[in-house]
Amino acid sequence: MSKNTKPVIMVSSVVYGIEELLERVYALLTAMGYEVWMFHKGTMPVVPDRTAFENCLTAVENCDIFLSIITPQYGSGKDKNIPRSIVHDELLKAIKLDKPRWILAHDHVVFARSLLRNLGYKTKKDWGNLKLKKSDIFEDLRVIEMFEAAIKHEIKDLNQRKGNWVQKFFSDEDVQLFAFSQFYRFQDVEIFLKKQKKPEMKKNNKGRIE
């Protein structure tokens, strides 16, 4: 990264119900010197002839840092032909790319997963046929899928679960504290990103570094 280039943080989340929180996160991150891509603020790069899904997934590919906020609300973009919401696909894309990522999950999501497991619904197959009544408190059980993807639940060996830190939060203040604590060390973040982007050196047939 050049000295004139700001690290880009993409904030992936639903908007409904957490508008004030997103305003605070945007203000905090921009004040610390980052370029922030956020749908709520209209700062996401948009190519007019692409779908919303395509633009969002391209943003995941091009950002430096992926910040995901998993809430009890599942988000928009889903219909009978699209099995997942936009924020769900963004998260899966970030994991697939092994994008430097910081993830938060609301306490209600963590609690709901624990409750289902205690009732015997331990896998998606177990609770996949359950139907929730429409509610502003908890919208869709697929937010649990997002949480399990983030913690890399499918990897049974805990020692092999790298990049699986998910911070539980309950209040807006919890999210602000996490964001500040993780990103205020601007220079440390830049050094980390440079190491992530540094191309691997290859050896030629004679063993010399190319």
C-alpha cells in the first residue's frame, strides 16, 4: 500500500434497526483514517450495469478488511430463486477468500443457537424445517448459519479453526469498543495488511529466489 492509500474497510450488515449503530461505526472508522465502504452510507463502489449481488461481492474481493456485524435480522436480497441474503453471501465470500476479517454476532444469535442445540436441534438438518413467525426480534434461523460459518463450525478439530474469532455483542457500545480496540492501531493494521498482500517468493530450478 502506498503512503497515500487508505486501508479500505467494508462493513457488511443489515441496515434495518441498526441505523444509528452504523452511523457511529462509520464515524469512528473514518476518524481513524480508514476508507469505509458501507451500503447504509452510500460509499460502496457501484458499477451501474451489475446487480446488487455482483457489486457487493466485488466489494468483498477488493476491500482490505472485512467487518461483519451479524444481527437477528437476516437482511435483503433473498427470494425463492436466491437461497441466501446479500450479507450472508458477503460473509461466505470473505471466508472463501480468507479475507482479513473481524466479525461480531449479536447475543440473541448466540443464545438462539445454544437454545436450539439444547433442545436437540444441533445441525441445520435438524432445525431446517422449523418455521419462525415474523418478528422484529429474530427474523430468520439462517443467521445461525452465518454464525456457524464465521466460527468455522464445520471444522471439528478446534486447533485447525483459524480465523474463527467472533465477538459477541449486546449493545451499540459493545460494537464501538470492539471496532476501536481492533483498528485504532492504524500502523499495526497497515503492517498486517502489507504482510497479507506480500507475494510469495518463488524459487527457480536452481534454488535461487526469483
